[in-house]
Amino acid sequence: MTTPDHTHELRDPGAPDGDPAAALEVRGSGALATEQPARAALAASAPDPAESAPVPAGGGGQDGAGGGEEPPLSRGKRRPLRTTLIVLVAIAVAATAGLAASGSLGGKEDDKPEASKGPSATAKVQRTTLTDIQTVDGSLSYGDAATVLAQSSGGGSTPGAGGGSGIVTWMPKAGDTIKRGGDVYRVNQQKTPLLYGNIPFYRTMKSGDSGSDVKILEQNLKALGYDGFVADSTYNYDTAAAVKEWQDDLNREETGTVKPGDAVVAPGARKVSAVKAEVGAAPSGEVLTWTGTERVITVDLDAQYEDLVKNGTKAQVKLPDGTSVEATVTEVGSPSNAADEGSGDSGSGDSGSDDSDKASTLPVELKVKDQKGLGSYQAASVDVTLKSESRKNVLAVPVSALVAKDGGGYALEVVKSSAPNGVEYVPVKLGMFADGMVEVSGAGISDGTVVGVPK
């Protein structure tokens, strides 16, 4: 006997009548087929119950009264719901795939994209000229001040030992400039002039004498306009005649001889920095201090840079306002350090002093020809850039491109597409360092070679 294929409709007891989302089919085979997903998932897109055909409360059989076939469940109305679900599922799958690709869902570290090859930044080896320079601290001033002692008026006496007799009747002011023939000071209204030279008058000069001090005297008399003699280092009758004329202009006794205290000798014009003697007092000890009239640059140079300076070496001097002038080295002193200066203090007992570790220095003086270029600065801290050796036509890279090798030495990270990871470490020999660059040489290193540098 053939088992009839019964189809009954079951409903969710809590669902309202006419809601097709709650309908389930039970077929004769006993299989439960879900026509629609759970109503909770479709509530937003379910069709209006008023548009669905009514479903009888009783499920009639094949020939049952009031039966006939069960009305269809409006499949045409449910088909868009299935399409909506398919689209939602597809979007969810795509989003999941995106999260997986970005690593947001976790996953193994090996699944991450491979890092790009090669250095993060590069530079090229370039052929250039390197100049060895060093910038050091310097001081702008009129130079070290020298002390002028009261000159002795007694022939043959030591200048400054006891001073001269009389009363100081005139003194210059601080800041005054004294030139050749100008008054340094006056005693009893007798002028003591400035003469140019490098040897002070140390004896009484008279007819028959000769020597460098005589020549200095004669050269100054010529420069001041006195004539009738020859500046030949010999003191003769003609020289004595010119001296008498000079003494008359100084309001001195016309003796024709010159004593040590009759003039002050200095290398050139002087600028008074401080006045020591007082008008009305006897001339004794320090009269004044003075400097040169041209501003100079002084540097206490580390001895390690001694090879950068010699007489005639050019340098650039940067002033506080940012302007620069050229200077020339005119004097290089002898090296000294703090340990040398303090070596005489043997009684301190401080064996832990670190003075011996301080770098040796040597005093260097530079002159500036363009005094106007120094502006109105009387004293200032400046930067002095010294130039020395230059290397032309060399290969150079930024110092930051150097890579330290295990066991010593350096290499460059040369970019090569054929090398593993896109780079090859090539050993190089170093030369001169200058201005952030370093001279390099080695196999495979040429002008234009691309190397890695820190980003």
C-alpha cells in the first residue's frame, strides 16, 4: 500500500496569524524542511501579512472536506528575502577576508607581507675637493695690555725703579690714542713722548755712539720732520744738532744727548686702557697701561691643531652679528697647559688632580686688515675657522654612510639589485674627513655609486 504524501503546516505558537515567516513544512518522509530562516533574522524584510493568502487552521487530507490542496506559501514574495540574505552573506565573507588580510583577526607572523628590500635612504659617492678646516673659539680685543713705568730722568738709572723727580702735571685719559711724538705724560710740564721701535732706550746716547738704539732715535727724528743728518746708526754732530731742536720743542733742556727717560719706545701707536698715575703726585711705578690701536684676534689653540697654523695662515672670523672678516696669523706661541702652570705647587699633596689631563694649548694671534669690517666691537667672542690641507679630485661620501665591520675597519652598504636583500657591504679605506664628508676608496667604489645612509 502506498503511503500518501501528506504535507502539514506547523506554526510558531507565538507568531501572529498570517505570518509566513513562521511556517514550516512537514513532509511525508518525516524530513523537516525550513522554508525560511528564523523570523528574528528576517523581521526587517518580511512581507506584509495582509498580502499573504490565509492558511486554514486545520490541515485537510487529500480528499478532506473544505480542503483541496494547501495554498502556496507565496514563494514569489519570499524570493527577494533569499536574495537579501545572499548579499548579506557575501558582504560578510568579503569583510572577513579583508580583516584576515590586514591581520586584525590574528594569524601567524609568517603571513605578513614581505618587507621591501634595500636601505631606507641613499646617497651617491661623489668626486669632489675636501678641505681640512677647524673652527675654534677666539677673542676680539685690542690685545694684551702692557704697563708703562715712570721713566727715570737720571742718566743711567733704571727706568721705573724709583721714578723721576718732580710732579706729574698731565696724564692722558683712558681710550686716548697716542701716536709717534705724542705725549705719554708730563712731569714739571716737560713732555715724555712716544717713539716707535722694538728696543727701549737703555743708555745715554751722545756723539760718537752707534748701535740699534741710535738708529731708532734717528729714524724717529726723521719721521717727525727733523733733518740735517743721516739715519745710519751713528750718533754724530749732525745728529746732536737735530736732538737739540727736538728737545726745545719738548720744553726740555737742550743738551744734545738723549737719556733713557727722555722717551717711551713702543712698537707703534698705543691706545690707553687705564691710567695709574695721579696728577700732582710724584712719578713712580706704574703710570698707565695701554694696548695697540688695532683690534686683533687671539686664540688658545689646542696643541693637536698646531699643524693648522703658521705665520701667514689665513682664517675666517665670524662676528656675533653673523658677519665675517678675513684674518691672518701673525704670531704663534709655545704650547703650555694647566699642569705646567701648576707644577710649582708641590706642597698641595693633591695626587688626584686631573690638570695633567687637560689639553696643551698654544697662543695664536691674528690680525685683521679690514678694521672697519669689525664694526663697533671693542671686545667680543668670535668663531675662528682655520684652513689647512686640501685634497682635490677624491671620492667622498657622508660620514653617516660608514658601517663598522666586525673585527675593525669600515664598509659601505652598496645598493645592488642582484645582491641578497638588494645590498652588498663593500670594504673601504678612509682618507680625509672634512665638513661632514669622508674620503673613501675600495674595489667597486666609483663616482655615482649608490650607498645606504640613515634616514
